Amino acid sequence: MDGQTSNLRKLSEEGHVVIVTAFYPPIPGGTSVIIKNILKNIDPESYTVATISPSFSKASPAPNIAYLMNTFVWSSRLNGYWKEWHIGAAVQRLVRLCKAKKAKYIVGVYPDYAFLKIAYEAAKITGLPLISYLHDTVAEGLAHSKLADKAKELQDQVFKYSAHTFVMSEGM
């Protein structure tokens, strides 16, 4: 570890943490900025971000970034179907990543149904504690979508299974 990262805090003193989010730089958006700002003062060797491979970036990922699936920048509808079709494979990738990193926790970030589902399913398979970080309630955010029933079910599962739940605002 170089002098610059040696002064940074570990995300968890108990061991490695895997953060599962569809939104992480260079993917644009508010959630990406929030996650990046949360992690900027944390030792990057103490966590891995499991995320979407940005189709527009040619750069190699940082050592603490793992891609669970890719995305298409030109079609949000296709992205939705693509994610749904690939949840099972992404869960298996995440399980392997958690074992390889000897993870102690999985953090599932919502506002992306597929990535919260992936985090939840992998936590159940591995037996690792799930920590959920919610920018909105899952059921409310997807109430008027084709995922409404699945969202309600996932929300109930996540609330029951999570070791801890963080929310973006006190209003939640």
C-alpha cells in the first residue's frame, strides 16, 4: 500500500466488502456520484465494487472493480430485459467473487432492481450478511412498472434478510 492509501480507513475492520451496484463511475448519474463520494476516503483494498461494464469505456477497470454484466447505452428497454435475463449468471459471478475475495459482507445498492436482486440472492447462497443501501423503496420506485409485483416481493425479502439497511434520506 502506498503512503496515500495507508491513511485511509478500511470499509470494514472485519474483512473485505463487496458493493453491488449498477451505478458506478464512469456510468453517469446521481447514484454513481453518491457511491463514489462515499468511497473516496476508504482504502480501495478493503472493498470491491461489482457493477455493470460500461460499453462506452475502453479503460481497464481498477483492481477493485468487477463487472457482473454489460449494458447497452442505446436502449434502456433492452437494458431492462438484458439484466433480467442475466440475473442468474450474475449471481454466480458474484458468489465466485465473494469467495475469491474472502468477503465478509455484501452491500446491495438500490435504485436498480436487478442489482439488488443479485446482491440478495448471492447473500443467501453464501450466507454472508446483506447490507442494503436504498435510494428509494423498491416497491414504490417500481409501482407502475412490469416489475411491480417482483419489486414488492424483493423489498419484503431484503427488509427481512438485511443485517442493516441504510437509506438515502431520513424521509424513508
